[in-house]
Amino acid sequence: MSFINNLQPDKIVNVKIIKREEGSALIEINGIKTKATVDADVPDNFLAFVEPGPAEEGQKTVRLRVISPLIGTRYFTDKKENSFLEAVKSLLLENNLPESADFFESARIIYKAGLKIDKNIIKLIHMALIKYGEDYAGLISSFIKAGINIDEEFVDFFINYKNILKTFREDAGQQSDGDHVNIPAILQELFKLFFGADNPGPYNFSLGDNDNGAYQWRKEKLPDRERYYFDFSNGRTGSFIIITDCFQTSWRIEVYLDKAFLDRNREKLAGFSLKDNKKIAVSFLELKNQNLFWMKNEEASHKNGKNELFNLDISV
């Protein structure tokens, strides 16, 4: 019982079931054996989060929650949030950075991306957040997670890369081969690093005729279909991105446009219908994330499509 009293809440422990009995079990926690009341069936081995349990006959108890379903509970969320804020506060103080809301938000973006929070990364994400917004800061954090070396120049370059491409294409005819910088090739290499060389397919770029924009497209392989991204954004329409899902027997087409363009042309778009064609579904949507073309699809990284979760409690 002395061991149980010393098992502190808010810790993650390794639990092994040694022997099962009716409503209880002999378990091993981090190498030490003890008796436990079991509320439901549990796996033989699992990680558990230690919570304070109800007092029984004057003795303190703890409750072990299997990690997977615990993540969404209020208790765990509050503890996690407090720990996160304290860690960020310490980092900011140690590096003489201000304890401002935007630096805390930058840290949250980094944390959400699954990155280790350090001084250099938080400064880069803070720059992207302040200058170009939360969505772009999230995209930059995704590049960093993919192992791409990011600096402040890249943050400013990538937000304007289509305009830069257009300028270099126009200037290429006036430059000798020795002076020409192959920016499209650099972007293609970046694309391979970010998405992987095999999946999705190659990145392609072309300059539109008599237009302010640059056209680009890419392909992505998902478990049950191929997905194509087409970016036709230009000075006349504004943002104009089409995502096409090609299933074996049907197509799904989503057209993303700026809200202002959608509002001006809502009646015209409403008249565009393919209701009689059951194999093709078309929808017109507001583009809320300007970096949609470069966003990774989570389906591509999940082969089975779902994870097994245990929603079980153990009282010790």
C-alpha cells in the first residue's frame, strides 16, 4: 500500500496485467506488482495516465486511464494546457522573448505540428504568423517538420513564389544561360522533399497567357482514389483552386473561390448543375485557406483509416 500512496497523479506509467480475476487483476506498474479493481476488459499491456481516485477507508487511491481515449477529457486537457503554457513561458523568458499572445500562438502552431519548440523555430513561425497569418505559419511549420531547412528569406519567398516565378520566366529570355536561375526546378525539388518523391505525383507549373497568375497542378494518391489539385488563381478571378477526386466509377469536383467572387456570381454558379449525371458531383466552396494547394492530406498517411481505441478505467 505504501507504493500506491507514492504513485503520483499526472504521470504516465506502463501497466502489465499479470493475472486476471473476477472484477480485479494483479498488475505490474513500472516493474512493481499490486492489486487493482478492474472496471472493464483491458489489454494485457498498455500505457496509462494516473489520476487521483476516491478515498477508500481513509486510504488514497489512484485511477489509471488508458491513454488513447483520455486525450479528449477535460481533466487531461487542462493539465496538458497548463504544462504547455508553463513550458512556453520558460522558453520565452530564457531567450529574452516577450510573453505576448502572438508568441504563445506561435508556440501553439509549432506544438500542433508535432515539432520541438525552440528559439529559432518559434521566431520563424512568429514572423510568418505576424506577416502572413495563421494558415501560412502552419504551412511553414509543416515544411520544417518535413525536414526542410527554413530561414527568414524562405518565409518571404514562398508566400510570393508564383509572382517570383512569373518574373523569372519573363526575364529568362533576356538572360544568358549562365545568368538564368531555374526557379521552377528549385520548387520541384522542394515539392519532392515536402510530399515525397513517389506520392503524390510530380509538381507542374506553367505560365498563363495574358494573365497575372501562374498555373500549377499536382497529384496525390489516397487509399481509395487519386486526387488532383489545380491552381488557376489569377488577377481576374482571384483565388481559383479545383480539387478533383477520381474514384473507380465516379468523380468528385470541388471548386474553391474567394468569397467576393462567389457572392458576385452565386446565381450563375447555382445554375451550373450536373444532377442528372450521378457519376460526377460538383460543388463551389469558399476558399478559407489560401495555402490549400500545398496542404498535406492526412488520408495519405493512414493506411487503415482508423485507430483502435480503448475507453476503459482501472482503479488501484
